[in-house]
Amino acid sequence: VHTRLSLNKTVTSRSVSHPAPPSFRPLSVSSTASTNNDGILIGDKVYSEVYLTIDNSLIPEERFSPTPSMLDGLDLDTETDLRILGCEVIQSAGILLRLPQVAMATGQVLFHRFFYSKSFVKHSFEIVAMACINLASKIEEAPRRVRDVINVFHHLRQIRGKKTPSSLILDQNYINTKNQVIKAERRVLKELGFCVHVKHPHKIIVMYLQVLECEKNQTLVQTAWNYMNDTLRTNVFVRFQAETIACACIFLAARALQIPLPSKPNWYLLFGASDDDVKEVCITTLKLYTRKKPNYDQLEKEVERRKVFLAEVKLKAKGLNPDGTPALSTLGGFSPASKPCSPNVVKVEEKSPNPQTLKPVKKDPDSRTQINKSPHNGLRKDVKIGRNSRSGSGSRSRTRSRSRSRSPRRQ
């Protein structure tokens, strides 16, 4: 044993004594990088800092009003209905895909986060919903194929339109939809900065009920879970911490089942939740049950109307009409012939025939054939017309005189 220890010591001492090769020497951070207010200075370039923490997933208050959709003309009620409808579609598609509830919840939270940085007018909420549930299935380690996701959404669209369910045809439309879903998934990752982790209150609810010694009441646990799943349709998960949402769901479940909980002081103060936050979460969740069911067709028409309006505004800014033709500032501002001081008018009068000057010429029946056979130059035309008319009249007079002179001879 002593020999082995001595050998180990000698080996370690040798390994420490020899210097490492230059390529394997660690770079000291203090010598090559320094922090700055705008980012991190590495060498001569400044790089922005990346924070991959769960606290970074909460959206600041100034981004809630106005949202990108409001800036594009959608009102708050229409945007709220679109969020509710998108989350409902994700939930229904997750059930048909047999995804775990955690994956469906993650997809709904990603859906909310994305549309606080992008507009419903510029991005199809159905394509984004497909991308969110496809991405969430990978995050929660229950991946599904893109084809299966598109099939499920196609089936839900048929049920929504009260049509006979039919299989999806693998044509060019399917290929285009698949490409759109893949691009939308990349766009979601880019907009969220690859910070796609979601902290769900499922386990937190059970843990808090264990502290309150109410975990054996399965009805209370299930009711709190139901409130939490319904809260996913609102923007609560991007505004408050998961601990606050868990406290609010337990509070609503206890009030609905009339189960008394400590109130002096309130029990949720023990878990770091404030009165204002719990009340705000409860009010937002209860408002969900008083809203009318969103109409898919009306929302789609409203979004399409805003798309057309924004397209017209862009064309007007570029000086174009809705059909793509150049817009005219005045009635005759585009035509060069309507401007008397334009040099193009002089060239037209000198070189090209003007229909207004040819009208009196067309009245003469003898000169019609001569005008059609004349060259395009207007000046030579007038000269030739006059010569042809004189020669024509001379020839006619000569023939008449000959005929008159010959007639008596024949008699």
C-alpha cells in the first residue's frame, strides 16, 4: 500500500511539474473578456449577454399595452379571443395526439409568449399553434411527427366546419403547410431566444396542499388542477410566477368547494404570494368563464380585413394603387400630353400625327385614300397630299376633256 501511494504521489507530482502545451492552456477571462453595459467585450467585439433563466420568461408590463397586434389595428377583445381559440386548438390537438398534459401546457405558454412579440395579423395563429405543439412535444420528450400534427389540425378544421371527416391528401398544399410549420417553429425559437423552459404549477399545487394538510382531499386537488389548466388560456403564465398561480388556483378551488383555509394572516403569504397578485390571477381566470365562445369564422375575417388594410397602406406609402399600378396625384398628372409646357408635346406635334388635326382632312372624300397611303412624317404628308390632290384633279380633268372630245368623233 505504501509503495502504491508513493507511486501515485510521484505520478501526480510529475504531471503537475510539466507545463501544459500552449494549445491546451485555459484562457483567462480577465485578460480577454470584460463586462460592459451594452454586453460583453471579447477581444475587439462586443457581444450581448444571454440569460437563460426562468425569470426571463416573464414579459414586462410595458409590452402588454400596446401589443404588436394592437399596433396593427386589432382591438383587445379580438386578440383575447384569438389567444383563447389558439389555446383551445392546442389542447384538443394534444388530446388527439395523446400527448401528456405537461406538453400541451408548454405549447400554450409558448403560443402566448410568441404573440407578445409578433402580431396575429402578420402570422397565422393556426400555423403557429401547430409549430408550438410540435416544439412542445420535443421539449417534454414526447415527440410527434409533423405529418401527424397537420392531420390532427385538418381533422379539427373539418369538425369545426361540420364537414364529413376525410383523410388529408398529400398534395402540394400539404407540402406547403409542412414547410410553413417548420419555418414557424424556427421563428418561435428565434423570437423566444431559445428560452423555451416552462415552470408548471402542477407539482407546486400538490406540495402546497401537503403543507396545508389537504392533500388527501382529491376533489380539492383535482379542482385546483382544473383551474390551472383553464388559466393556460389567459396571459397569466407570462405575467406571474408559477408559485403565485398555484396559490391562486388553490384559493379558487377552496372557495368553490367551501373549504376553510387559514386567513389571519392569509395562508398564501407563507409561500411568497401577495394579495394583489392572487386577486389579479383569480379575476383574470373567472373572466374566462363569462366570455362568449370565440367564433372562428368571424375572427378569421377580421384578421383578413386587417391584412388587406395594411397591404393597401404599404402600397400607398410606395405611391401605388391597390392593383399595383402607379397612383396619380392629380387627374392628368401621369399623362405627358396633358401638360402644355412639357417638351413631349412639341415632339408629338412635330413628328407624330395628331388625331385632332387630321379630323378636317378626313372630311374630304377625295383625300382619304391618299392619307392612308402617306408616310408617317406629318410635314411630308401635307405636301404629298396637296400634290396628289392636284395631280388627281388634273388627271380627272384630262380624262373628262378627252372623253368629251372623243365622243362627237365616235358619233
